[in-house]
Amino acid sequence: MAQGLPVGPPVTIAASQALLLYNEAASPLLPLLYYLYRAIRNGRKIKCMTEKYYYTAPYSRDFEAEIVAFDPAAQAVALDRSAFFAGGGGQPCDLGWLTIEGEEYIVQEVYATEGQIWHKLDRAIPAAFTGRGATARLDWERRYAHMRHHTALHVLNGVAYNNFGAMVTGAQVYADRARIDFTMDDLAPERMELLERESNEAITRALRLIPREVTQAEAAEMPELVRTAKAMLPQSARIRVVEIEGLDRQFCGGTHLANTSEVGRLKIAGTRSKGKMNKRIEIVLE
Ligand SMILES: [Zn+2]
């Protein structure tokens, strides 16, 4: 034995103890190891989440970003930040254009996977473009139309909830119309008139839309946040809540107007019974 080393009783660790020690050391790393395994298996480059620029700047029509990954199979690029909404909750994804190294590419589809927002292009880019800058431009007419119709559904939803306790069973936004399904048993004309009248009163009052994030504990104190029948709050640590001042408050990940006055005039264009307690209302904006 080399001189100078401390001498003590031999240390022996049973195999089961060694395994236990190994597991205790490795357990905090398991989610990360699993993520790395899935990313490598899927052939993806491992990057951080895309900053959702459409939350901090919902009226941004163009922006600068950095390309952080390219998926050749999908012909899609991921950016470090994006104002392109990836679609969800009945609101379609945004479309637009990316200019990279002086060449303009059409963004044909936008989708999100594991926190990254991917922009499917009309043609491939060289792999060497990863790390370079891109100038992005949204199809703003389409996006703004979605914001108006989506916000109009929030207003109608708030009025229906406050008057009848109606919960949402489905919704779809288009650029020229929208529809929403409620847990209601009655489509009487007087009821539709009330919904349309009170919605337009709220729109005319130019109410502000106030987005913010709340914790799970704060959300637990606000049961009205869950407005979709049979739905639960997201499990994320912070939950995005959209409030229309004095009218409505619910969790939502979509894009919204800053003020209800931008909706215009809401008109109920049609109704349809989809079951005893499931009624569809179709709206257009004038
Ligand atoms: Zn919303």
C-alpha cells in the first residue's frame, strides 16, 4: 500500500446497496436522459424551447430570429423565437414567409413539438443555414382575422357562461367566421337575441383583454378558468389566463385582440342542435 494513504477497515457494498446508491444519484437525471434518448431516436437536434413571441408581441407582423434547427424530412425550420402561432384550441396556425440569406421561403404550415415551433417551408434549406438569421413576415390579414374571431368567441363565451352557466364543448375559428358549441338545452330566439345583444354591448364598451400567467395554486382558487366541459387545467407550473375586464376570465393559449372594440359587430349567423345538451352557434363579424 502506498505510504501516506489513510488506512481503515475495508469498505464493502452489497450489490443491492450499490444499485440503490446508483439510482439515487441518477434519478434527478432520468427525465433529461429520457428526453435526450427520445430526441436522438427522433433524429432531432437538441435545442431549447422557442420563445413564444406572439404572447409578448401579439401585434408583431414581422420579426428577426435565429434558425436553431432544420428537419430535412419535414422541410421545417425551428427558430429561437417566433410570432407564428402553431395552432390549437380551434385557432388555425399562422402562415407567412421567411427570408434567409436573401431568399424568400413560403411558410406553409406551423406546428409545435416538445416546446419548439416548426415552420414548414416550400423547399429545403442547406443544413449549413442553421445558426444564421432569418427575417419573418406573417400573413397578417389571416392572423388578424383569426384574432378577431377568436376574441369574439371569448366575448360570446363569457356572456353565455354568465347568463346560463354554459360550458364549451367545441370551437373552431376561421378567417371569415367562427362557431362554438355549448352545453345548452335551448336555442330559443329570445336567448339568441340576448347573447347577441349583450355580446355587442361588451364589444362596444371597448373592454381590454389582459393576458397573464398564474400559478397552479392561484388557478385552483378560480374554478371559472376551466370553461371547456370535461377539461382540466394544464399541468404546467404556470397557466396562461386571458381576462376580458369585467366580463370573463379563462385559461387560453391562443392569440387575442388588445381591446374588444376591434371585434366589430358580432352577428349570430346560424344555430344547430347537436344533441339535447349540445348546441352550436355560428357567428360572423360585420
Ligand atoms: Zn383565447
